[in-house]
Amino acid sequence: MAIRVALQHRTRYEFDRFVTLSPHEVRLRPAPHCRTPIVGYSLKVEPAQHFLNWQQDPYGNWVARLMFPERARHLELVVDLVADMTVINPFDFFVEPYAESFPFAYAPALAKELIPFLETSTGAPRLEKWLQDFRATIAPGENTVTMLVRLNQQLQKEIRYLVRMEAGVQLPDETLERACGSCRDSGWLLVQILRRLGLAARFVSGYLIQLVADVKPLDGPPGPTRDFTDLHAWAEAYLPGAGWIGFDPTSGLLAGEGHIPLACTADPGNAAPVVGYTDVCETKFSVLMSVTRVHEDPRVTKPYTQEQWATIDALGEKVDAALVAHDVRLTHGGEPTFVSIDDMEGAEWTIAALGKKKRELAEALLMRLKARFGRSGLLHAGQGKWYPGEALPRWALGVYWRTDGEPLWHDDSLIADTRTSGKTDLSLARDFGGALAVALRLPPELVLTAYEDVPKLLWEEAALPVNADPLQADLSNPEERSRLARLLAAGLDRPAGFVLPLKAASPTREQRGAPVWESSPWPLRRERLYAVEGDSPLGLRLPLSSLPKLLPAEMELEFAGDPFAPIPPLRGRSALKPGPGRTRGSKPREVVKTALVLQVRNGHL
């Protein structure tokens, strides 16, 4: 999503007589290292009789060299460019390890190339005193980028910005004494400070584009009240690994998408936008600059207008009608991304897949969605995506409801509040499992007790070499520490939960469509049901591979329903009372390999 703007910069010199124009050098083309995408550029020159050659100066800046064969009464330069104001993260860079802490020294080969940008001016006692005070604030080993940000912000606070029409750039001492200056004055002051700190720096002349924000920021200055552009100046420092990084002491910010560099030089005199001369004459000078939005993508802070939404809705209705007419059925899903407003640097909002606060906020949002769309809906917490390299799968929360209003869940008080610890214990979970089996008209003896696989851990310890210390486990691994702590806190011989093998089966003719539940014993080689090791919920760690194997000819095939078949209306709750349950045997082809699992986690069932 981006805003595309058109910038026009018109510079006009009107002479009181015909004059001879010397060769002119014009630096009004975005520099090659400009980070803001420039999708269009043109330079128009009057008088029409001229020769133009594009060159690059010793610093790599674009230079239009103009030759005028005839005398003229005026000179006009018109720059038109179109910029894509894609948001740029000014901190999107890496610094070489040896330069992460200040001070540091450039590598010899690099230092040789940066000699012009390390040259300092002489005779600046006020600047030396200022530097002495600033150096005293630098902590030993302070992060280089942090120090530069702090320096840039300090200059912004100490040097008041003013529009200064006089030609040239103030000396650093003069700017410090007056405590004010134009952007070129504070930019050159920052360049000299950086060089005295041992950092290569250069002066930048360019365009500054500032657009009105869609919404006012929560903190900091509100920004411009109208879209604005002007010639601007700032400084760039060279950081090993990152390259040239822009610092704007006028605003105290790093250079972003609104900073469009035109010329970067070791000395401000070489960055002048227009260089040339004429015969002696009276000159009238004028500059006109404007910026216009030519394209805007809808975005979070400035969404579609009501008229645009109406057009989209009308198109959607037309598409829906066509899909219904051709019997095309679609399933649509969305995946919004949320960020924190008060913990933007937290791991769970930047790099970590899971997090305590993220889960709390997700469950709060789930309850709001349930209250809004499915008051009598069923909440479901399941396994989400599991990406390579992540220790645990992500979670997936859902709410399901019937569109005919028939409730799927009646008592919201039975929904656990996971933000607090519950009071449910294993005995209650065991009793619930037995009562559930009876309600499904199955023998309660089929409910199995599951344990953590402590014997396997002891066997692995016994298999270690005699000179290996079993206590020297990889306790630096957070998942290993968490699992060990959980096992020790729960007790090594304490049940982990309860498992009821369960499967929905097709009813017989006599049962007339009532749902039927089937179960079976689980014949296991070991005397107990041991869960696969891990921290995921017990239902995701059942030892299904330990159940009897089946030959291909013995497998029960279950075919998915035809998605194009007519869908009958759902039956009411009263018609869903289960019929008599079926208990299978323990032969391989009879074993039910799906199960309902009961586990107490944080005091909740």
C-alpha cells in the first residue's frame, strides 16, 4: 500500500537585458542511492536553444551540464518527478560487529576511501567545547546507533530552525553561538561533529516531502497541516555494514521515504543545486514548488470511502449471483495480523510464534466474536500451523454456530477463564470421563488412564555411557527446562489424563438416524498408556503408532461427502440423542484409533 506523489520544482531567473550564460551544472536529479522509488523524472530547460549532457560528479551524483549557444533574457529549470512514498524503515540495516559499539576504527582499506569525509575544519573553539561536553555523556561501549540517534536529537533541541535567505552555510561555531540556523547550517554542523568523533560524514542536499498524516500520532509532533515539499539539507554518516545512513538534525529523525537526496558531497559548496554565472545584470529570482497526490491505495488509516464500498458491494453481489447461478461453492478465510500498541518490542509481537499476552488477547477477541456473531456457538481450541524450526505448534481458536439459531452451547459459565487458575483435579476429570462414557451408552471401563513416559526417560538415562552425567541435560533449552519442571511438579507417577477411544458410526435402520458412538479397548504392548514426550496437550501426544497395524485390505475406508450434493437441513438438538453405543473388540481391524482426551491444565479440564 503506497501513496504516489508528483513533485514539481520550478526555478526561474529573469534578466533585465540579454546576457551570455556560462556552462551551468544542475544537481536536481535524485541521487543513485535514493531509497524512495522514483517512477518518473524529467528536467525541462529554457531557453530552448541549449545542449544538455548528463554526467556523474566525483561523488557519483547526477549532474546536468548545460551549454547555451545564444544570449538570453531568462533561464528556467523545471523538475517534474513522481515518487512512490512507500514507507521506509530507517533502521532497516545491520552494522558490522566491530562497529556496533562506540568508539570503533574503520578497517584500513575503508578508511582510505573515506578520507575526504573525515576532514575537519579548523578554528572552532566553541565546537570543541561542545564536543567535550558531549563526549562526557557517551557511556563506555555505548551502542553506535543509539549514540547517533541521541546526538541527532540533541542538536534538534539545541539548534532552533529558521528560514535564512542569505547565501552560503554558517560556520559550526556561528551556528552554536546563535543556537539557530537553516537546515543546511545544522546539517553541516552535524557533519563536523561526526567527523570529530571519528565517523565519516557527508553533506546532503535534496528534496523533503511531508504529507499530512491520516490520523494524529499518539505522541510527538502532529506533523504538517498540508502536503508540503521544499529543498532541504541533512547529513549522512558511514557505518560499516550499513553504508551511508541519513540523519536530519532539523527534525531529530533519521532520513525516511520523504528525504530524496539530490547531491551528497564532502563539502556543502559542491552540493549546490545550480552552479553557473552570467554577464553583469539585474536578476529577478523566483522558486515555485508543489507536491500533489496522484494515487493512493486504501490503507488501515484511510480505508475505502462509503461510495467506494458501495461500488465494491455492488460488484460482490454481481459475483455472488453468478456463483449461485453456476452452483460454485467457495470457502473463504482471512488471516489478520495484530501488533501490540504498548509492547511493540516484545518477542511475542516481533519474532516469537507464541506468547502469554498474545494468547490472552486472542481469547478476548474470540469471546467478542462469539458475542457478536454466535452467542450460542461452540468454542474450539485446536492445533494451528507448525512451521519447521519451531518447538511447538501454534494454536488455532475458533467459534462455530448454526445459522438457523439452534444453540450448540447453552451455559457460558462452563467455559473456563484461562487467565486464572482453576480448581479442577484429576479425580474430577476421571469422574467426568466415566459419566461421559455412560451418557454415550458405552462401558466406563473403556476410559484409559494416560501417563507421562517416565520409564522411557529412566531407560535413556541407563543407556548413557558410564562417563556421561545424566544431570548435564541441555537445561539451556527453554522447552527442556519447562518439560522437566512440569514432570517434577506433577509427580513422576501421576496420571497425565484420561483417554476414551471414540468414533462416530453410521446408525442402523432400526436406529432411524440417531447418532451412534463406537469404542474399543486399546491393546498396548506396555502395561500402561504412555504419552509421547512433549509439552503439547495430551490429545496431540497419543501413541497411535503403538496400536495394531492393519493390512491395506483390512482398513476401513471413509469417503468424504460430495461437495455438490444437496445439503439437507440440520436436525434439531432433540433429534440428536445418541442410540445404544457399540463396543468393538481388540482385534486389529476392530480397534478404534480416534479418541476423546480429558486433561487438567492449569486447573481447567
